[in-house]
Amino acid sequence: MIRSIFRYIIIISLIIYLISQFVDIKSIIAGAGIAGVVIGFAAQQMLKDVILGFARLADKEFRVGDFVTFNGTNSGTIEEISIRFMQIREWSGKLLTIPHGEIRTIQNFNKGWMRVIERITVSYQEDPTRVKELLEEVCVNCNEKLAPSLYKVEDEAVEPFKYVGVTDLNPNLKYVGYEFCITGLIKPEDYFETSRQVRFELMSMFHKNQVQMPAANMLVTTESLQHRQGGQSLSDS
């Protein structure tokens, strides 16, 4: 990293020195016109990237190997951090190069801990007490099987998986039922894999105990009924 910084400083300084030895820079600036504006804009953008790169390196916001999301759209693992840009490897395998000046927001999934929040909706026909007991059993299983991924301080899990409760009675218009929730703090680097394993434990427990999933909610409007009735009456006549 330090080598990269010094390399850019040396290259830029050398270019400026060589140009100043053979060319009258003032005359170029005075007569450059549009070309000078374009070059100046490009130099300004490059300078912006370099300054932001210095600031981020000093702040140590991230490091090679961190899983990040830039600007809420691009996600991947950092493979290189230079003074002008960053390179991340997306899940698909694509290598994405992003200049520091184009990075507005950064989400770093490798800082501290992350909370797995799994919500699941079941049918109103199910006994809430029974579902609660099954979810508590899921939490016990997850704490045993996923123990290495739990976020710990002094070898003690800060917040192991636990049953939170009923978080909604009618979560959305698509499905109707009780919404339950379980949570747990885990190591950030294990977030995605742990989330998948928790969902698998949930589905396995519900399948084993034949827990009913919520029924699909069907929205029928008066207009559609009238249209159907009108069509039937015409065909009957």
C-alpha cells in the first residue's frame, strides 16, 4: 500500500518536472482553451480520487478480504486497495474496479458483529404456543451446530440465537398468518452462510412437525365480479 502511494507521488512529480524543463507551462495554460479545461477536469477527478484514497487509508475503513457493499448496489470481497481505486470480486466472479471518488456509501460486513434476523409466517390454524416451543428448539439446535459462528467476547456468546416472539399478526397482503422471529449475533464473515443454515433448521423443524404455512391471500374486487357476472349473463342469453 505504501509503495503504491509513493509510486503515484513520484510519477506525478516526475511528469511535472519533465514538462517544466522543456515546455512553457504558462503559455500552454493560457492557450489551451477547451483542451485545457478537459485536462484540468480529468486532473481534478484524479486528484479527488487520490485525496479520498489517502483519507480512507488513514481511517482504515476497510481492508483486503472484507465483504462490502458500495453505494447500495455493488457487493463483493475486497481484493485490492490502491490510492486511486478499489477492486472487489463480486459473487458472480466479476472483478469490479471503483475509483474512490465514485464511492458515496460503504457498508462493511466485517466490522464487529452482525445480527441474523429470521422471520417466518405460519397459518392462523397453528397453535402459537406449539410454534413458540418449536422455534425455541430451533434456537437450541442453532446454538449447538453453529457455535463457531456465534459472536463471542472472552469465549462467551454475546447473544446466542433466541426466540423473540410474535412480531406481526398480518405481515403482508400476500400471505395471512402469524409472523414469528428468532435472532442471534454472529461473526460478520459468517453472516450469509449462517443465515442459510438457520433457514434450513427452521424448514426442517416445521416439515418434521407438519407446521402449516400461511394461506395465500386472494384479493377480489367488486368490479371483477360484476364483469364476470355480466359475461356469464350474456353467454347464457
